[in-house]
Amino acid sequence: MRTKGILQKERTGIFFPRFQGQRLKDFPQALADVLDRDNVSYYDGVYASDNPYYVKPATEEMLIKVHSRDMIERISRTGYYEAASYSAGGTVQAALEILEGLITLLFLLDLVTTMLAEIILAAGAISMALP
């Protein structure tokens, strides 16, 4: 039960913001046994929903607090902007759920961020010093 700030036992939030392509096409069915547990909540950004466990995309106002406008524009040109905004929104939402005491454990499936970093690095948009 979602009672703000009060948990009777540990609650796990599984966040699956969004993905593109065939990767994890069997998700969330692959975790059916886990998702059926009373203390697990599945936060879904793949399918539109009115339920309280729907992952909401980050707004541009949220994104600009962390990323430069140039970075946001670069991402929008990759074709992954929508998926990235769900990824960022899911991360923020997960942090807020923990801060509010609604979940105690978190599993965030964020496939988009890694993929975008690889695309941007390959394009030379970001330079990194690796050890």
C-alpha cells in the first residue's frame, strides 16, 4: 500500500522508463515472479497509464538543471530524445520515491543513458580522460 512516508516492510521499486528497439522485448514478463510479490512496485514508462506507478518523462526545465542546452539539443538530434527524457524522469522519480519513503530499494533499468553516451562519444561531442 502506498502510504506516504510510512512503510511496513521493505519495498522495492523496479523502474523501466523506456527503451527503443528489440532489447528486452520480453520485459516485464521475464520478471513475472518478482513483480507478483506484495513488496514490489513496477514503475512503467513504456506504456501510457494513469496509475501512480507510471514513469513520467523529465521536462526540459528539469533537464536544463543538469545538462547544457547544447547537450539537450545534441540528444534531440539523435532520435532518442523521448527515450532519454523518460530515462531522466524515471531517475528523478525513483529518487523522490525513496526520499518520500515510498520505496526502500531501487532497481532502475536505464538502457538509454549508456547508449546515448556511446553515440555522443563516438561523434566526438564529449571528450573524456579515461584511466
